[in-house]
Amino acid sequence: MNKEAARTPAALVAIDWADQKHDIALVPKGASRPEILQLPHRPQELANWIAELRKRFGGQKVAVALEQKRGALIHALMAYEFLELYPVNPTTLANLRKAFKHSGAKSDVLDRDLLLELLQKHRDRLSCWQPDDEQTRHLDLLVQDRRAAVNECTRLGEQLRAALKQYFPAMIDLVTDLTTRLACDLILKWPDFASLKGAKSQTLRSFFYAHNFRRSDILEQRLAALRTAAPLCSDAAIVGAGRLKAMRLARAILTLLPAIKQYDKEIAALFKTHPDAFIFDGLPGAGPVLAPRVLTAFGSRRNRWRHSLDLATFSGIAAVIERSGKRSVVHWRWACPKFVRQSLHEFAGSSVRFCPWAKRFYQTQLSRGKDHHIAVRALAFKWIRILFRCWQDRCPYDPLKYAPANL
């Protein structure tokens, strides 16, 4: 088998992604006619179809052409290492459509066929999206799953707060953070005002100390407020239902807390052995949570981005500028990997507290009338330029080297 045959994918796939259904054309290697199918707009259907592709072609490479603006599809397919993704610029597809159809009318079937034709005849001119190495993809999945667990814990905490406000607000005054083991254990032991009020102050002190709460001055203030507190509601129906709901939510939070801790342990171990960890480990404000997320945002393939602007655009940090005549509009970039944008945005916001030049830059943006999030995105754009150079040169961030350029 020659080298060219070895590089030929096991199949060529063109996907036109729509809101309700998705038109797909598949041509196995050696076949002359495409296989046509449609998938409903459901993530599970896509996952099942990809699993069938992997099994059918034995994990061999499958080339997939898709319209570049369909960001959600690209980000979903990026997780599968056997897929070679060929994003096609929407303008390219629109120009081809006009060439074959004078009206330029859009058609899902026509777009699918044009994508397939591009893949069959001009694959050498298309840029192939290459996945990160296994370690980086593993780390990326872990940090995303951890964030999902944290979001779920936060959602349950808000539900718990709303439930306590209905029948037991004194508990919120006693423990402000309801997503901790201390708060959940406290609710399970004293789930209503009557039981908490009947507990001795020394018993409550011992309970707090056993949960590593060491701020005795704050604890005494809260216990003093509890002694003078009055119940919000004495309706047995509201209290009874509220107590059961609060206990259910507290138990749910308790099941998530050790899972998040396990994620932290796995992420720390994997991040420590990553060859690029030294670049991101010492970033101001990153810490053990954000440093791995920023690393996975950049990835492991240094030939993916030609310039820092490519990453800023892909991540959604760079805004979209639309111009028509004298009209110019700057707006939020919708088609982007939301988690990557979130990671870079949160890191930039955190760096304000730990990096002098970042703090000055942020305050300058505010003084110009920018709101908080716009100022943080502008700062994230600065950070991407700096970290891109560190990443390309494989050198850690040096505040003495980069601070003067950002004053």
C-alpha cells in the first residue's frame, strides 16, 4: 500500500446541520454513490451515529466536511479522535451555491452535496482540524465534567436557599454558603426552626468546630442572632413540606461534594504530568482550577493557531464586527466553544486581584465607561496575546517581561 492510499480516509462524510433535521451524505472508500441519511436534532442521535461509524470502519479515519459557522457541531465532533474535521467557510459555500444556482437559494440538500463535492475534489485545499493529544483531551473532559458538577451543586444550593426562605430563613443567617458539608449536615440534624432553637449553644459550637469552622467571633454573632430570632412560619403544612424538601436537597449536595473533590484530585494529578503544565501553573489568579482549563483552551497542537487572534476569534473573546456602508456594529460572538470562552474570561477576571498590570488595565477600561464583562473580555484578549507567545515558545509567563507592554 502506498503512502497516498494509507492517507485516504475510510469514508468521506458531508453534514448540513439544521435546527430540526440534519442531512448527511456518506461515501465509503471505493464506493461511487453516496449513502444518504437524515438525523433528528438530538445529541443522543448524533452520538449513536458516531458510535456506528467507529464500529463500521474499525476506528479508521473518517473525513467530515461541515459548515464552519455551525460551531455547536464542530465542538461536539472535536471529542472523537478518529474524525478528521474539515470546516468550510460559509462564504465559500454561499459562492458555490450561487455558481450552481442563479437564484442563490439555500437548500439543505444542495449544501450537503456541495460539501461532499468539496471534500471529494478539493480536500487537499481544505484545512483539517486536528484533535489534541490523548492527555490533553482527557484533561479537557475532566475539567468540563468538574464544572458541570459544580454548576449542578450551585443549582441545588439555590433551590435549597429558596426552600429555606419559605419556612426557615434563620438557617441561612447561620450558614451563608449552603453548598458546604457544614450547611448540609446542619440542615439534616436540625431541619426546622423548632429543632434548631431547642439545641444548646454549646452543642452548636461543638458541631461547628467539628466541621472545621474556626471563626469563633463570627460564630458567636450568629448564635446570638439565633437566640433572638423568631420563626417565619408556624403553618405545619408549609414547615413539614419545606423540611422534607430541604433535607432532600441537602442530601443531593452531599453526594456531589466528594465527586467534585475526586475531580480535583484527578485533574491535579493529570495536570502535573502534562508537558505544558509549567507554562500555565504559575499564572496570577489561575490556581489549581483555572490553570488546567486555560491549558486545555490552548490545546497541544501548536500548528493549529497561526496567530493569537485566531484563538481569540475561535474562543469568542474577540468580538464580531459587521460593516455595511457607513454602518458598523460590534456584537457578541455566538458560534464559539462556550466552555473555552468561559475559562479565558474567568481567568482574566481572577487575574485582576493578583496581577498589578491586569488590575490597572481593568480599571482603565472601567474609567472609559466599559461595564465589568466588557472590561474583562478586553483583558482576556490581552492575556491571549501574552500566553500565545509563551505557549509557542514553551516558556513560562514572566511578569517583568510582559508587564511594561500592558501598562
